Amino acid sequence: MNNFAKHDLTDLVGKHLIYTYENGWQHEIYIKNDSSLDYRVCSGSASNRCVKYQSAYIVQIGQNIYKASWTEPTGTSISVILNLRILLLHCTSFFPRWVIDDPQKTVCF
């Protein structure tokens, strides 16, 4: 039996988190409300890319553990697990073939 409300995002909304991937790329994310977020790529191939008011599906999946998922205009889909209890983020990105074949084109987005 769950002892949390999956749509209660009280402890997540308003959080600003900076995280680093295993490859050294750094990103930051700001949870604006229960359905949108801002993010910025701080380093890596898409460095300085900022997105505001990205529509996202955000839900609590455990006590102080959340999942945010969205699809970017490029067709890239992102899924982030945010564990606020131990300050761990786990992100998975799914890139469409055209982004892998020619990443420079994403500059337009």
C-alpha cells in the first residue's frame, strides 16, 4: 500500500537542481509547477541551451522520489528520476536518429 499521494508535488515544485552526468555534462532544472519545468544545458555539445516552460508529466513515485518526463521540439524524449531523499537524479534521453546523425541541426531549436 502506498503511503504517498502520487500527484502531491509540494516538496518538488520550486526546486532548482544542478546535476552532472557521468560523461561530465552539467545541466540544471527548475520545477515550475505540476506540469512544466525550465532547464539549461551548462556544458556538453548543446551547452548554453535554455528551455522555459517545457510541458512535462511529473509524478511522485515514492516518498520524496519523483519522475519528470517530456518530449522536446527536436523529438528527443527525456525521463528524469529525482530522489530528493538522497539528492540523486537519474536521467535517460532518447534521441531521434536525425539528432544522432547531425547534432548541429539542434542549434535551431
